[in-house]
Amino acid sequence: MLFPEYESYDAIGLAALIRRGEISARELLEATIERIEARNPTVNAVVIKAYDAAREAVSAGLPDGPFTDVPYLIKDLHAPVAGLPLTHASRLYLGNVPTFDSETIARLRRAGFVIVGRTNAPEFGMNVSTEPALYGPSRNPWNLDHSTGGSSGGAAAAVASGMLPAAHATDSLGSIRVPASCCGLVGLKPTRGRNPVGPHRGDASQGLSHEHCVTRSVRDCAAILDATQGPDEGAPWFTAPPAQPFLSEVGRDPGALRIGLVTHAWNGAPVDPECRAAVERAGKLCEARGHRIVPVDLDHDGQALIDSCNTILLSGLGGLIAQREAEIGRKARPEELEPLTWASVAAYRGTLALDMHMALARINRIVRAAARAFRDVDIVITPALAQPPVKLGVLRTDGEDAASATKAIFDYCPFTPLFSASGQPAMSLPLYLGKSGLPIGVQCVGRFAEDATLLRLAAQLENSFIGRPRAFSAD
């Protein structure tokens, strides 16, 4: 392949090579395209390609930023890019081509990234496995029979397979952290309000939804956050800016942290012994670096939280579909939506303002109790998932039993919703490889607005990361 050392570099490293003139922007773009073309038939990560636009952008010259001329992929969900189709992995949205960039995309462009396409996602992001009917399943580079997770599963498959070192991702109830766990990557959901979500979205599902990326290195995660952080104009959420750049936190001593470990699921779902073992190993790694393991109590009514989040997300999905119906001048047809989407929207179409008010009130009570628990700890570590990565087809969306499908999804990922609801920064780290050879991530959670503490800890643990799938390694 072109540029055989490509997989040895993260995005910061690639940008440095270009600045030093050791590789040209066009050579790097073609090396990326070559890898996408070679590997995408296997993992099905990239569903919309923008090679010609990328070549034109490189020829015209990209802004001088920390990632000038580094290729980047954007998730096919909630991220308008001017001139690039945005389908939300749904047949209903075929032919939808935004005429503007979201603020996050605009900031990524100003940082110098060149956009080469879009990555796969479940329809409207409503699953934690990426298996849309429109594009077909993304496959886990560690084992092609298994799920990449979701909803940023295409992004995770692209990065884990070595197409590029980092990719855009979004997270409502775990959609960055779940695929990062499944594919052995770093996946940070930043503090609520840290990154912009407009102008096309207002409060982003009452603050449940976030945007960032999946990466192979902690420093890429930090540097990309530096490029995108800060609310956009009119944003309903505001988080104080960091005291110093997040990239400068990488390698900084976090001090002796108080860390709480949680291995039981709050909704009562069974937790696989290997997922508990991953948390215990993470605890030992932290102790070896001078941190102290302390008791923590985050117990809450996990099912009530999940039900409340579903009220918000699924009524919001109904609004997204109604918006598209207004654009095309007719009602959606059953064949344009997956059966589970159709059933879910039907179930929540009659959501009343009172239902929304009660859901928000329940969430408020739960997350305030969780915040109080963080008075006595700096970090909480949980499993990212309750099970190792499932096989493709286990989390199906071709049925109409919304209640059963929802239970299966949240029995798989019961640990992530709490911290979407609370708005706290939470990240999955690749610290454990299961007996089957599949990654099992751990979720590390910090106090509200203390993304820097998480990045310091992650960088301290980075030399214990599990590496990359052998089939797609540089050698």
C-alpha cells in the first residue's frame, strides 16, 4: 500500500509529517482512500464517499490548523455537511443533502481536517449495534462475526481497521463509548455543553446527546476536543472553558485520585464475569499508579432512568420524522422505516407535555443523587457494557416489539445512560482483552466539567491499552 508506515501514526503524527514536508497532503489523502477501498468491503464502515470533494479541498488548500490535510470521516447522523448526503441510515432521508455545515463540522474544517466521507450507523442511531437495513451491518475488525457496537459503529470500524486514526462520533446514551469498547478504542463523551450541537439542533434531546470522536490515542482525543470545544451561538447549555488546552493535560500528573469501582448494573441486568474482571483490572492498574480505590454508592432506579430517557429520545425521533414529512410533503411510508423504528414512533407519537415533564423530573432526581456521590470520589470506573461484544443479529431491529428490543439494548449497555443524563464526562478505555480475543472496554467517569482529569488518567493508563486487531495491524 501507499505510505506503509501510515498505521503507525495518530492524527497528530500525520499532521506533523505534513508540516515537515515528509509526505504531501495529496499523498496522505490517496493513502487513506486506498485503505478505505481495500478494507471497507470487509468491515462496511464507510457508506458515503466524498473523495472528489476531498481532492478538490486539498488542491485548493485547507486552513492552517492542528490537523491541516489530515483525512476525517463524519458519522451519518445529526452532522450536516454542506453538499454531503445525510441519511441517518434511513430510506426516509434518501436524497437529503444539507446546504450548510453544523458548527462542529465548521470547527473541524477550521482545524484543517479534510472530509472524505460518512460512516455507517443504525437507523436514526436507535440501536447499540450498527446493522441498518439501508446499508447493512458494520463488522468488528477484531472478529467479523461480531458487532462494532453503535450507534457510532461505522466510525469505530474505520478507526480500528486502520482506515484512519480518528473519526467523528455522536453519543446519546452510549453511542461513542459502546463502539469504542467493542472495537478497542478511546471514546470520550465530553461534558454536556462542551461541544456545540447547533444550529440544526436546539437542546440535542434535552441534553442527552453529545458529539466528539473515537480515536486510537488519548492525545488525538484531547486535541480534537480543543479544536471543537465551546458552545455555539444560542446554545442552551454552557460549560466553563478549560483552564488550559486539553492536549496539555496529556502527560500531566493527575495526582492521587480517589476512584470508585462499580460492577453491578443499576437496572438489574446480569453482568458478564469478564466485564467485571475488566473493571477489577482497571482498578489494579490505577492502584499501581498511586490512586486509591474507595467505596462509592451510585445506586438508583436504573429502569426508571432508561424509561425516562426513552420518552425523550423516541418522542424526539417522532419529531425528526415529522420534520422530514414536512420537507417531502407527505407522510412516511412503512417501507421507508425499519419495523422497530415504525413501531417505536407509533408508541411515542402521543407523548404529552406532561409525560415529558415527568420524565425530566425523574431524571433530575436521579442525576442529582449521582452528583452527590461524586463528592467523595474523583473518578468512577464501570464496565462500558454488561457483556462482551455480541454477534451480529443479536440486537435486531426487524421486529415490531419495541419493549423487548429496548430491554435487550439496555441490558447490554446499562452503565452508560446515567452519565448521558447527568452530563458528566465519560470515556471508554481499551484496557482488557477477553478470552475470545474481543476487546472489553471500561467506562471512566469524571465530575461535571472535569474532562481534563479523565484525559490525565487515560494518558497515564495508555501504555496498558490492548493494541489493535492483528488482521488490520501495520505489520
